[in-house]
Amino acid sequence: MTELVVRRLLIDLTAPFERHWCGGDAFRTAFFNALSMSFPVGEQFFIDAVRNGHKALPAERQAQYADEVRGFIGQEATHRRIHALFNGHLDTQGLVNTWGPRAAERMKLFDGADVRHPLAVTAANEHFTALLAEWLLAHPQVLEGAEPRLATMWQWHCAEEAEHKSTAFEIYQALGGDHAWRITWFRRITLVFLGDVLRQTVGNLRRDGTLWRWGTWTSAARLLFGRGGLVRESWRPWRAYLRRDFHPSQHGSDRSERWLADHRDAYTPVGAR
């Protein structure tokens, strides 16, 4: 069981921000913008999957997970709202979100499906976001030069993703979800996620007019494949999900706990779960 706290982030997202808000770096900005574009639709899907999975549990198991599920939904709903505000500024900058609508269409395929399927999809996506969270918290230089309120937004989101990474996974298992389907969905989500983030990032760069600049792709190479790069550091923990005995708690959340402890002035707890 995980104690989850719903937090209100104390930043003002009404004011616009610079186009290259991430330290003036076009690729880093486009990459994080792409991720944010997927969040409002994705977070709602995760909320629905966990809520419906929780309802499908026997009464005694529902009671066991009730507080954690309430905290998960509260955290994800807050993420959805914050990133919707952030994405509104991207719209104003002329960027076009193609990922969100495409994901929303795919999600219709789960209407009427066994609740374990959207839970397996959610667990797979939560593993991806937990990997990204741990990587970003371990490498704060990635956000070096970023507008402070936006750096805070991303680090806060990462800390909470690491915090609730086990919820969907555990409810899937509690419902008797098997290893084979968990892995099947994880492999599918890997291909879909990588394709979507690449497509949206390239689209952002094209509309930004920076797609064919040499500096854009040298930045991409450093961020993804350089020393401490996302792909280089995430490969092993990604592969760990394939193990039959895998559980998200096997990957520590020390950095998440430390960030939340060190930045209490950045948020207000609105409910302990």
C-alpha cells in the first residue's frame, strides 16, 4: 500500500512563457512540449482505468485500496489540469497537438473491454513515466536555464509519478491479470509511445522552424544517447518490466521523496490519502 498525497502546485500558469522555455534549447523544449500534449487525455484514461478496476474488485479488496486509489485519482487529475493550462500556451504559440486526439481515438477501442486491459495499458504507461521521472530527477541539468516555474512543474510531476507508479500495476494483479497480457500490452505501448513522442516532437520542431538546424539534432543526440542520456539510462529499467517477478517498487523512489521534502514551499497538500 502506498500513501499518496494530493498537492496543489503553487505556480502561476496564466502568464505566457518563451517559445524555447527550456534553456533556449529547441529540441529539449519540443520534446517536453510533446510529452505535455499527451497528458490531459492520457491522465484521464489512467483515472478511468484505475477507477473501473477498483470497482471490479471484491468488496474487501476495494476497502484495501480505497485510499490509494483516491490519492492516485487526485494526483492524476491535478496533473491533467496543470498540463492543460501549459498546453494552452503552446496552442497560442502556434503548435498543433496531434498526439492527444490520436490517443483519444485509440482509447475508444477499450469501450466495453475487460477492465484488466486498460489497467495493463495504464501500468505500462506508468512504468514509462516513472522511468522518465527518475531520469529527470537524477539529471536536473536537463532543465538548466528553464523558466523556474516550468522547471518546478516538471519536477513536481516527476516526483508524483514516481510516487504512484505501483497503483495500476497492483490493481491489475489483484484482478488476476496475467503476466502474458501484461507483457503483450507493454510491448505494444512501447512501440506506440515511442512513435507518438517522435512524431509530436518532430511536428513541434517543424512548426517552430528549427527542425533542420544542426544544433537541434546535436541536442537530441546528447539528451537521448549521450552520457546520462534518457535512452542509455532507461534501457535496463525498461527491460526489467519483462521479468515475471517484476514490481514497480523494485525501482527506488528516493529522488522523488527527496525533491518533495526539499521543495515543500512549491506546493500545498490538499489531502492525505
